[in-house]
Amino acid sequence: MIAHLSGTILFAGDRYVVLETAGVGYKVRVAIDTLQALKKNADKKASLWIYTVVREDALDLYGFQNQTELEFFEMLISVSGIGPKGALGILNVAPVEHLKEAIAMGDTGALTKVSGIGSKSAQKIILELRDKLGGHESITGDTMLGDERDAIEGLVALGYAERNAREALKKVSPEIKGTGARIKDALKQLGKK
């Protein structure tokens, strides 16, 4: 089983990269954050933690920037009904720490933003993973998720697509607190495009 790959990025698609290692090009599916980080890498070198899915008709590789993302991905796919593509979709919604916080707090709203994840599936994820995340201590408390939700709603009200709003908010420094400050910084990020 492939657990880690390092090499040169030959191609970056919408949801995957082709990573050349020892003369072999591996197609690795990645989350949006990982893809953006890899595209910014000027020397095209990359190092990814890999989760390998072997099926009768395919061998799929999923890549992650760090062990934390990989472990959370593995937790998500341990929930019945959540496959690797669905878990990757969940990782596209928000940073891992925000998702862990949402699950620990029982917030289904953060999970239902993913296509194919309805309220029943979100409740199932929370039910099955809440105990596993019981040791997860909130760094910023309940206000973090509330601020994030409010900031997304504010940006949507200003006419931005929810996806663009989420992507811009992911780039906002965690040190910036409060809905207004986060929206202001996200608007700067959106203005750079």
C-alpha cells in the first residue's frame, strides 16, 4: 500500500494532481486547499501523505498535506455511507479544525454544505465521530464557528458565491477575530482574483 509520495508535479487538474516519483506519474486526488498550495509551489516539488483505495476496477490515491488531514479523512470514511469522494468533499468545506469543532458541537449545518451529504448523513457522521473527537479541545470556542457562518452569510449577502466566500475565508489568518474583521480581510482576498 502506498502511504507517502514525494516528487514533481507534472499536471494539476481541478481536483487532482499528477505526481512523478521515480519516473512514474501517480494521479492523486486532493482537496481544494491542498491543490491551491501545490499550484503555488514554484519549484513544482510536492510531498503528500497518501490514502490508497483498492477496488475491483480501480486503484485510487488520495493525497493530504499532513497527517492530521489524513487521519480525519480516515475517520470520515469509517462512517458507513461516506466514501472517499464524499470525505474529500467534506474536507473542501472548511479547515479540519473547524470541521472537528462542528462535529464535536453537533453542528450539522457545516456538513450539509457538501453535495450528497443530507441532514441524515450529517447526523450519522456526528453520532459516529463525536465520541472519537471527544478528546478534541476547542482552541477558539463556540464563537469560531458562529463567526465563520456569519462571515459566509455576509459575503453571500454582498453578492459573492458561497464557494468563493468559503475559499476566501480559508485564506484569512486565524488570528483575525470577529465577523466584521474576517469579512473585511476576505474581501481583500476576493479583490486579488
